[in-house]
Amino acid sequence: MFLFVSEDDTTTGPTARFTAHINQADDNWSFGFDAVQLAAALGIEVHEILQANHERRLNLEMIETDTPGEGATTKRYTFNVGDKLGSLTIATPSFSGIA
């Protein structure tokens, strides 16, 4: 799990921007959260969240899903820095139609 700094600092909506990296050669993956959005959710500045992450004071407290198991369509990630709590929700896009 990692933080990234987006070029667009207006991404403070209810659904988080999220990025994933899949290394198919090694069959592993990682994912990241927009530091701007996470800082806004925690009520702190971006430089504060980056410093907290560097100092290992940024903690993932809880992950909640709308359904149990791997079939969840939304996941809510709750983080803390000191006494500040903030959450971001990742929603799986839903597609419909006929191909």
C-alpha cells in the first residue's frame, strides 16, 4: 500500500481516487491512495500526511466491506494520524450493457 500525490488537488469527493500496480511476472500487486484526498479526510495538510507516513505514524485502522469476502463492491479504509481519523471509500465500477 502506498500514497501518491496527484496533479489534480481538487479530488476531495466521497469516492477516493485509487491506483493499482500489478506485476504479472511476479504475480503480486500493490495499491495506492491519493495523499490529497487522505489528508482532507484526516483534516490535515498534505505535507503533514507525507511526513506522518515517512515517520510511520500513518496507520491503517480498519477495512470495512459492503459484502464479506472477495466479492465486495465497496471497501472503506479508515486511517489515523495521532488522534485524527479519516476514511476513504473505494468503489468497484459497475458495467452493464451488451457487447
